[in-house]
Amino acid sequence: MNPYKQHLMSWVTGRAFGLRPGGQGAATVVAEDAAALHRALGEGLVGAGSLVFAPPGAEAPGAAAVVPYRGSLVEAGAEAQFGEDFFLQVQAYSIAGFLALLGPTALRITEDEDAEAFLADADSALNEGSWPEVLTNPAVQLAEVRTLGGAAPLDGPGLRLYLDRAGEARTGALGTPLGHAGETGALGPEQLPVAAELRREVAGRPWLGRFHAAVQALQSLRARGHEGAEVSGFGLRFNSHLDTGPEAPDLALPGAPVLLRSGAEFFVYEPDGGRTFQAGAEAALTLERALVRPEEAEDGTAWAQARSFLDRGSAPAGAAV
């Protein structure tokens, strides 16, 4: 992946995508103007470990790199341009499904309608195995996943910053203002205009971390030409006698392998590494039993493969795709 696209995806979502915060300055910084960038440099928020996206002409002495962009990475309905041939659309979640998305797109939740649409889609996925076309599009990234119940353990001011024209620094586009550099360690969670109700709704759906992992898995398969794949735990099980529904043990494990079926083929997606593997039917069904009924022990090669995957994060036998 192009390094600046890796940083851009991380900044939009709050997921690390292989980046490691903790160096000098935030790993990825987006500045609205040169003045905001200058202030952040003076406060030590931007340093040798930072890749900076800033308007043309802005400079960041000492930063790892400065990538110029035009437009907006924040406003729904806007577009950001990088160089001559890369564009990122920014769309509101509630209307994105009705639009023709022409390339890489960030979906943002900023209004009640967006939050309601997202939660309705998540509920439909859990109960019916129905996935919105726009969300499983490999060119789409859902912004601020931690706010929406996704696993983003490294999110914070060390991973990404947004410097607005008012002189405030935030984690992400809609995060809580950090204040001065010395206050960055006390960052709170993202604060959206619909935050209070959204936080309550997200807290009532502890399986949302698993939902986000499943979205990534479906995007991975769609990028490889597999449309309409099914996900274990969302509307069905491949072992039909196994439990589904929000209380199933695997739905509380966002980092556990995601099991998918496309036609007669089975696949396993590893959320932490973002890798997808093809698996034989026996190993896949045994892995599903291990995820849903971890207290059971069985003998045999398939069980040993599944147990190894759960214990060590190694893929069961099968080719990476």
C-alpha cells in the first residue's frame, strides 16, 4: 500500500493499519491551514514521526513528510484531492447508499439520520445476514470506528490529529479538543453532534466490534471477486445447530477470526493482520464450533488446526488469498 494512503486510511478511521504511535508527534496529522500547522509544530504535536497532510505551500520543518491536498477531509459531500490523480470523497452515511461512488470514499456520521441508518444496517446484518452494498465496498472506509463500537486500541493523539482553523487540535475530525500539548494524554472519546444517544445505542450492542471485523472481511473478499459472501454469526451458522444471536460467545470477540462462505468455498479473515485465507470445509466448520463452543474439546487434525488458530492467531491450513 502507498504509505500516504496507509496514513490517510488510519486518519479517517482511527485504526492503525500497521502504523505505530509513540514517536515524535502524531503518526498522521491533517491541517486545515498553514497557521494551524505552525501552532502545532510549536506545541510539539508534529515532529519527526509525523506524516502531514496540509494545503499546498504549507511547510512542516522536521516532520517526516508533507503531502499537499486540496478540498476537505471532513465535510460530508466534499472531496479531497491529492496530486493530480487521487481523490477521496467524503459522504454522509445516510445518503451514501443512494449515490454513485466513483472512487475511494469516507463515510461519516454527523447527524441523527446517519446514526440511525448505521444502527439499522448493523441490526439487519446481525439478525438477517443482510449487508449494505456501500459498506462492504472495498473502496469505502467508515470514519471514526471507535465511536461506532469498532476495535481501534491504538486510536488517540499519538496516532492521528486534526488541526482546525480555530487553532484547536483534535483526535480525528470530530474529536474532543486537546488544548495545549501537555493535555494530550487526557483525551476523551470522540464527540459527535449526536454523541450522547449514539453512545447509548452503541453500548447496548456489544457485538458491534465483531460487526466491524465482519465488514472488513467482506471488503477483503469483494476485492478478490467474491460477491454476496455469508458471515458466520450474522443471520446464520454454517453448522446449523450452533447458536446465533447477540449472546453468542464469538460475537464478543472482535479480534477473533471471522469465518465466511462464498458459494461452496470457505474463508477465514484475521482482523488484526487483515489477512484472508481459504480453508477446507472440515477445518472451517471445526473452527466455527471452536468459536461458538470454546469449552468443548475434540480430537483430530481439524480441531487441532482450529485450536491453534484461536490460541496463537495462526491461520488454519489453507492458502492466503
